[in-house]
Amino acid sequence: MALTIRDVAKAAGVSTATVSNVLNNTGKVGRGTHRLVLSAVKKLGYFPNAHARNLASRESRTLGIIVSDIENPFFPEVIKSFEVRARSLGYDAILSDTNYDTRRTREAAERMMEHNVRGVAVMTSEISLRLINEFARRRIAVAFLDLAPVKGYSSNLRVDYFSGMKQIVEYLYQNGHRRIAFVAGRPALKSNVARLQAYENCMRELGLEPGPVLPGDLRFEGGLAAGTALLKMTPRPTAVMAVNDLTAVGVIKALTKSGVRVPADISVTGFDNTRLAEYSNPSITTVDIHRDMLGRMAADALHELCSAANPRGREYQVSAELVLGESSGPASQ
Amino acid sequence: MALTIRDVAKAAGVSTATVSNVLNNTGKVGRGTHRLVLSAVKKLGYFPNAHARNLASRESRTLGIIVSDIENPFFPEVIKSFEVRARSLGYDAILSDTNYDTRRTREAAERMMEHNVRGVAVMTSEISLRLINEFARRRIAVAFLDLAPVKGYSSNLRVDYFSGMKQIVEYLYQNGHRRIAFVAGRPALKSNVARLQAYENCMRELGLEPGPVLPGDLRFEGGLAAGTALLKMTPRPTAVMAVNDLTAVGVIKALTKSGVRVPADISVTGFDNTRLAEYSNPSITTVDIHRDMLGRMAADALHELCSAANPRGREYQVSAELVLGESSGPASQ
DNA sequence: TAATCTGAATTAACCGTTTAATCTGGGTTT
DNA sequence: AAACCCAGATTAAACGGTTAATTCAGATTA
């Protein structure tokens, strides 16, 4: 059917092993032959079959990444930097999306095994313990996002939510805010819980009573609902911290629709520093958690686990940084 | 290393061929044996190696999709529906991102060949004719987005920009707008040119002079610059049509920052109906081009090309539909 | 009863690479 | 000149599946 290494070998008048050695730069081939083979490759327009390669070589050169929702603006940047880094480390990268669904998560994990990945970055909470163990059994390296305690063959990327939340709370405090509400996400997600707890701890550290805490869903709609609920509260909070940017956008939308001004009447903050924070009107005060670094570190973590002789999982810290926008200001008296 | 079909065969006390036939549901295996094999598969936790499968079976069951930028909010939804459809048609799907870069586009195309895809959806303009021909030579089905004339082994998905633009222009016209500016995208992209031409034609159809046309880049920054430029114009347009939503957001940002009210002073419209249009404050009047349908149709188009005995490329139409938001209204006098 | 048929299983070749083991022949060493 | 080396090539056995060709046992038919 398509071109094979044999065609190239024949065209160059050498054996397939020689062609393979040229393509893999093993340094076992003389200069003259090397050139000869390369020119045959180019002339024929030959590309090696990735499947045959993967099958024949002892070690797989594929990394996988599983995210919950590619439409969530948090992920594309992570995915991109993961792929770029993976490629520059010599890996092929494959992506699966779970859509927050348990069945799809299982299918995604199975796909990773079918594709014989060397390692996989798991950036979703829906994954079951059974699958995690299955990865371990197959000696597939795993990098979790805010999920697992570090075990033998898995590392963990820990976003420093506490520091991020602390920066927001202190900033608001310095601007005179004392009643600071929080719009949470679904407690099923570990990272949502971590964010909420960080908020509560930071409030207490400053001698403030946490709350009110409103339920949300990480989505625009949840922010809208929370914003509407906020309007009915007495005394009304002077600031609202949302669990992520999208929620903050919803809150702002609900508030401004009712004639409440942001930030003159209420300050609103987000989290994640997605592009949305910048696009929003007013732009959102938020926390940058370096998503590109996150993707890169995931690839690095997997590479480290894969290449170490006696791999030990590590804990990676991803720092967070306050980014001021137009959605926050001094507390209204 | 990992489990193979031989392990399963041994555990079930049958040959590998039987296991293969069970897994592929060829219907050549008796009921009893079938059950026996399945239980062995389950007990061992076996998953077939996708590479070996792809290599051994004559026909590849993989489809690829190449997009220019996964961070562009236009694409994630397209990718998602493409993958879902591909999977339900029995294909594995792989994704590559070109980052608007020619070299990366070439690498993406090569990756598709290396992975021996059966067909590929090309949703970027940077692709070269040489690569397109290479696809044809290898009998790889191709589905283009707004790009190629239909040839033998490729189909084309044509978004009805004209209808979309017409709906916006007529809506603005009915609301009293006569001076309607346009913020374009980079002319290197076919779809940008199509949008611009549609705008110009629609204006002329209504007896209006097209223009001014401002340069943009499909990005927030371009919108910002265009918005700033607009403020200096006399007579100032009463409405601005942006080439996409992101640009519209930038335009709105620049205008409101200078105290110009949207839509009271100037109406602004976008295109694509990304979630951004909804999140924006004010929300954006835009055109929905059914991105989920786009992804699904791409997969369908490829499947059709792959499965037909004598494949003929087709032209697919993707309709467009006006979605009213808060960013537009009657023309200021 | 012998011949034939048929459904269900097996055998073995093949898919396109990699790679360990082997071969080859001219240059060094003694 | 015989013995030895070694860089540079080849040979052939995997890798984990699929599938056409083949075998086999039991049921059907003449």
C-alpha cells in the first residue's frame, strides 16, 4: 500500500536495518551511506509508520493527557504546552476528553492503555481508583493534578491555591473589605474543595468570619445564580470571591444587570487568569496559576518518571500570582 | 511486558485467532467459546494494543483533525463533536495544533501520515499544496474547512458566511444604521476574506457604501486597536461589524474605556457565537455557525469518503444564524 | 455405510519497524 | 605474512495483532 522502509532500502541499495539506523540517528552508519539513505527518503516522500515503530521498539514514546473538558478555557493552554514539551522531549502526545463523565473517563483511560502510552497526565477528578491501579500495574507513569498522594510511579502537581487565595483576601482586606463572600464549585472536584478551604483559612487568619459561601458549578450559569442570590443578602457583602473566572463573569453579569456597579458597589474576583479575565468588561482581578507551566511540568514529570532507573514520584509546586483587574477596588462604606 | 492476545488465548484455552474474532465480533465464534473468551479478557484486564491492530489490519481506523489554534474558542467545540462522532463511527481520533505556523502545519500533516490516518479534517489555512497532494497520493481522505475546491478524494465544508453577514447587515439596516464599519482579520486566512467579501456584497445590495474597513487579527488585541482607531473617525460609524467575537470584545473594550456607550452610541456585532459572546458584558450580537455540527459533519464527510467504493468529494453547507445580544440596537441619530 | 457438507476452531503468514547477533573486508600489529 | 580488530554493513527474529487458508468433528444426505 503505502511506502515502507523496504522501498527506501531498495531505492538506496542498502538493507532495512541501515535505513532504520539512519532514521534513528544511532551513529552506526557511515557518512556516505547516511547521505544516500536520506536522499532516498526525501525523493520517495517516505514517512515511517508510527504504529510499526511503537510496536517494534521496546519502549513506547507516547505520552497521554486526559482532561475533563477541552471547552473549559482552563485546559487548552495546558494541553498546548504539554504537547509542545512532550514533542521536544521526543514523545508523541495524545489527548482525551472526559466531559466530566465517569464512563468517558474509563474509556479515556482504556484508550491510553490501548495506545501503550509510557505515561499519562490525569487532569480530571472522575478517575476511579481501579483505573489508577491499572496504570500502576502496567507501569504507566502518572502525573496527577491536585489529586493523589505521591506513590511509587506517580507524581503530583500541586497548585498553590492557598497562596493564591491569601493574596486575594489580603488585597481585599487592605482595601477595606470585611464581608467577603465566596462562590464555590461542585465539592466533587478536589481542586474546588482546596480553593474553598484556602479561602476559609485565609479569612480566619485575618480574624474574619468566612462566609457566606454560595454554591456554584464552575460555569457561567452558576455565577449568574450566585450573583442573583447575593443581591438579596443583608448585610450585603462588599466583595465576592469566585472560585474561577467564568463564575466571576456570571456574578458580574447578574450584578450589573440589576444596576449594581462593579467595583463601585461590590468588588468581584476570579481565579485562574484565563483570557476571559482580560476580555471581561470590567476586566477581572484574578490569580494566575501559570497554566503553560502546568502543562510543561506535567510532561517533565512524566519524562522524569519514565527515564529514571528507579523512579520515585515527586510533588511539584505550581505557584500562583495575583493579577489586578478592574473588577475590584476599595470597599463601599 | 504487558498482556497480549496470547495470554488471553492461553487463559481461555483457545487460539489467538479465536480471541481476535471474539474481540472484533466477526460472528465466527460459537456462543460458548465467545463467553469463555470474554470472561478471560475481563479477568486478566486485557486491552488490545492499538498499534498492533492498526498494523495488522489492512485498513486504518483512525481519523485526524488539524486545527490552527486550540486556544481559539472557535475550535474546542468543533474538536469535541468531531471526536465524539468519529468514535461513534468506530474510529480513533487524533488532534494536531499548528499554532498558525507553517512549519508546525507540516509537522502536523506528517504526523497524520505517520499515524496512518484514513482521513483528516484540515481546519487551517497554512497547509501547503504539496502536503495536500501528498495526502491525495496516499489516498488519505480530506475534509477542508472553507478552503479547497472539491477534488476526487476530498470534500469541503462551506460555512455560509454570506447568509450570516447578510442577516447582520439587514438587521442593522432595519435599525437605522447606514454607516457600518468592518473590522477584518488577516487576509492570509481564506475564511477572513470570505467574511469581508460577504460584508461588502451585502452592503452594496442594500445600496450602502462599504467601509471603513479596519485591519484586525482575529484577536482581542486587534479589536482593541480597531476600536481605538474608530474613535478618531469622522463621521463616526453608528455600527461596527467585527470579523469574530473576540475582535468584537476588543472593540467594545476600547470604546467603553473611552466613555462611548455600547449600544447606545455605537452598535457592535461579532461572529461565530462563541461562549464569549454570551459572557461578554454587554453580551454580543453575533452569528451562530453551529460549530458542533461542523465537527460532526467533518467526521461524517471523511467516513463517507472512506467507505464509498468509488469516492467522490462533496460540498457540505454549514448554515449560519443571527443571535441577538445586548451589544446592538437602534442607530444613534 | 460412505460421501458430503458445514460450522467452529486452528495454523501460519503477514503488517512495517527495531535490534541483537552475525558477517565482511581492509587496516594494524607483531 | 599471519593474526587480530573494528567500523560498517546485513540477517533474521521479534513486537502484538489480523485473516486467508486449512483442519476437524459431527450432522446430513444419498
